[in-house]
Amino acid sequence: MIKDLYDLPTYERFCENLRGLLEGRSVIHFKHNALKGTTFKTGTKTVFGSYGWRSSVSSRVAPRTVYLGSEHIRLPKLSSLQKGLIEKAPEELHNVLHAMRTLPFIHIRRQMGENDEFNPICNLYMSVADHKNYRLAYMWGHTMAKPSKRPGPEFTMIDIPEEHMIRQQVLVLPEHNINIALGTDYMGEIKKGFLRQAMWCADNLGMLGLHAGTKLVTVRDAKDDTLKKYGVFLFGLSATGKTTWSCHQLGLDHRRGETTEVIQDDIVFLKRDGSALGSEQNFFVKTDVDKALQEAMYYALIDKTALLENVMIDARGNPDFLDERLNANGRAVIRRDRLKVRRGRRLVGIGAKCIDLPSLDDLDGVIFAFVTRRNTIMPFAQELTPEQAVLAYLWGESSHSFASQPAKAGESVRIVGTDPFIIGSRARKVNRFHEIIMDLVETYPGKVKFYQYNTGGVGEILKEEIDGDIKRKTQVRKVTRVPINLMAEIQRGDLRGTNRYEKGRLGTQEIVSCVGQNLDDYDPKRFYSQEEIAFYLRDIVEGRKKFTEEISDEGLKAEIIREAEKSFAIIPSEKGAEEPPREKEREKTEMVPAWDSFSWEPKTRPPRPGGWRF
């Protein structure tokens, strides 16, 4: 049985033995800035004066991450690989103690948050048997602040990149505030180790840890032409656009007082008054940035303070942020105060002065925006009711990216809150979100709005082939991506109140009109037959049903389950075919938007044999 896998007494003994070793002779305690010299010796200097490095591991090892402890913190489902890791965890923990006694470690102490309530003190113990690992501690330290006398708690993370790849894993002991990363030199693993622990602790203190960015946006209201200030939450899986839209100016008119102030791009702690405590001082961003479309991020990336990871740097020191041939997950630590946009001849910073989002008492409203990335029939924008917003949080629909799971990049995925770092019951998180949202809507009538934005596109066709036990998907027709400028226009219109929505096929209010943009060009009917649209719709609903059943087993509120069941009525009651409908063998030529040029060009759609799975 699964419960026999966990060895709680061994975990307790490990933690007791570890405490004595953290002050052992193998550990050297450093101030953060003292790491700079050794770090830069192993880096490549760019023409901008910044430095870059390459890692052996270029994404998180989520499939090799397990939680060790009592029943209420364990992963709800375990793969055979994870079961094996838990079974061998006592042996691996013994090896960690041996490494702490023998390998050279550095220790740096940093602070998460900047408030009077919740500021975890983060202690990183980094093995530097390989001197290149100094840069991991230095880069991560830049995302946090210098420790203060503000309240904790204290977190500990041990990182041993030198562990053999055969034993690559992340062991999490939440009840002891300890995370251990083995066999990985990806800086994101350190960052998420501390942030995952902080979300779990925040949840236990009555807040709600969210995988979401935050910003303040001041706009001219279309009805009365007055300036209104909104707080915005942006939920999304890694690499779906969370950072992009947290930092984007949305084409606002600064001459008329409209502004965007960037607060956070990854993890915040939501309170019951609608405010959110921030976690990081600076950001660890994906670097596939186009200056014309993501101006603020671009200027931060070319600043001398940027710390680059897995970015293409040529022989002359020129970084190319859009060249991903060697690695599709280029990253960088950038400073918030280097996020700038051009105003005439000047570069003006857009980082907010504080990393916390104020409460609704101090704002004209707050917007919860769920960023998804789907490529078939999902509208680019949907306006949601509070109940639908809870379901959007529950289903957390998106697609895997190279940053989350490279082997599954492009595949459909559902993750509660788009948060793959939840410790314990996922239903508990949904229930808490429901409570906070409903209280906010009641306490602040008319001041809370909900949207879902699809940063993917429309029109993709995938063909699934089965080779023995292996399923492979090949792309028959590429997705027509939503242009960044169009998505900016949509979000700007929602803030100003100029967009028009009507009831759509998904049961939500679907955008039908956006100032200055023709949305008819992206109507799924231009890309699919009615039968195909019905198939994709049924596929979405069946996926939602299955996922809701899975989460309900973890204690989901009955009222949330009822809302989910009501939403399933968007498909006809009669049974539909499991396969997409067979079409006549024919070629279709139509005008499809070209992503690269934003112009129109003819595309040829190949015939679709019966029996394809999409």
C-alpha cells in the first residue's frame, strides 16, 4: 500500500541530524555580494556587460519531485517513478547527510517578502564542489532581499547539483520547511523550492498562495473619462505569458495619465481583503522577447545587471533572445527597476515601488485574469461570473511548455490554479479560493471582475499515431497564434470598458468586438467544420468532467461540484462520436492570418482522412 512507502521516523531523524551539519566545517557562510567575483569567473560576458551561463539541466524536474511527510501533504497521485523515489528516500537522505559532511558548501541567507506579516527567511546551502555552482546561489540571491528583523518563518534548501543524474530528484519535507534538490543545476529549481514552501505556509496562515503575477493599471474609463486604478492578478503556467502580461504596457495612453506598474510576475499571497503580499524583489523570466512587442522586458534583459541562463550568446558576446536552437527555455534574472519603456527620448521605469498589491479599499476594482494557452476553439477572451472564475481556477486549463515538462510540450494539461507546486489537497486550495472570491464580490459589489485570456491561438490540427505502447502526435496544421498586439488591445479594452461580449459556445461571455480589431478573422468556423467544433467542445467538457471527479475526491465543496455539473450542459445530451467526423477527400484553400507578418496569405489545408485523433 502507498502508506507503507513513507518512513516518518527516518524523516524525523534526518532533520535532527541535519541541523548539526548546517553549521559544520564543510559550510562557509557568505554575504550575497561576496559571491560575485567567483560567479563571474565562470560566466560569459556579453556586449552589454551582463553575464551568461549554461546549465546541464534546463528545466524543473517535476516528474522527479516527491513530498515526504504525513498523509495530508502527500501527492494525490504517484507515478511508478515517484513511488520508487519515495521507497529509496531514506537511503538518499543518508547520502545527503554524508555529502553535507564531506563536500564544500556555501550558505547564503535571504528574505522573501517585504511586509509586516509574512517574510520567510530563506537559507540556501549550495554544494560548490564544482565552482560553476556559485552562480546558482548568486542568481537566486538576486531574486530575494537582504534579511531584516521582520517575522519569518525559516526555510532551508540544500542543492547538490553534483549528484549523479541517475539519482536526480527533488525531495520536499514541508512540515520541516526543508527542500532538497539533487542532480540539477537549473536555477528555477531553487527559486520554486522556496516559493512552493512559502505558498504552503501562507495557506496554513489563512492566506492563499497563488501562482500569479500582479500589477496596478490606471486607465481612462470609457463611460465618464475619469482615471480608474485597478489591481490585476494574472494566473498562468510557466511560459504561457504570465510575466509578459505582468510587464506589458498594453498600449495605454501615458499622455492622458494611463499607466501600468509592475508588482510581481510569479507568486503572491492573496488575503481576504483582496490585497496580495509579494514574494520576490526581481524576476526570473523567459527570454524569448521581441523588443517591438515586449519593450520593458527587453530593456531589462540588455541591462548590465541581467544574469542570463541558457541564452544564445555568440562568439562576439551578442545575446540573441529569439534563437532557441540550443535551448527552448532561455532564462534570466532581471531587476524590476530595470523594466523600462521609452517616453520620447527618455527611458521610464514601470516597476511599482512596493511588491505588495493594495486592498480593494484603496482601488477602483480588481481583476482576476486566467491565462491559458489553447490552440483550437478556445476564445481569445471570456468574461466570467464569480462561479465560472472558481471553475477556471479549478480546471487550470493550458498546455505544457518546455519550461514545465519538455517531453510533453504542447500537450493539453489541467492543473488546479495553474499551480504545479500545491502541497496537499488541491480541493482545499479551490475551496479557499471560492471563499475569498465570494466574500470579495459580496463586500465590494461591482468592483471585482473575472476574465480568461487565451494566449495560444486557433486552427491547429494534430494527428495522433500509436506505435505499440507509445503515442505520438504530429502537427498537421500549425496554430494561427493570437498576435501580442491584439491580446494587448483586448486587455486594454476590458480595463477601459470598451469591449463587447456575448454568450458563447462555452457557456461564458465571449468577446465579439474589440476597438480597432477584426475578430472575425479568428472565428473557429473559418478553420473547422461544425462537426469538428462539436468534437473539440465535447473533448473539453469530457476532460473537465474527469478532472472535476479527480479533485472532488480530495474534498471539493458540493456547491463547486454543482456549478461544474451545470457547466457541462454546453454540449448536447446525445452521445457524440469518439472520433472527429470524416470529411470528403478534398483540399481547402482559405485566407489564414500569417503570424510572422500579421498580413494575409493563402494556406492550404490537407485532406483529413477519417480516424484521426486531435
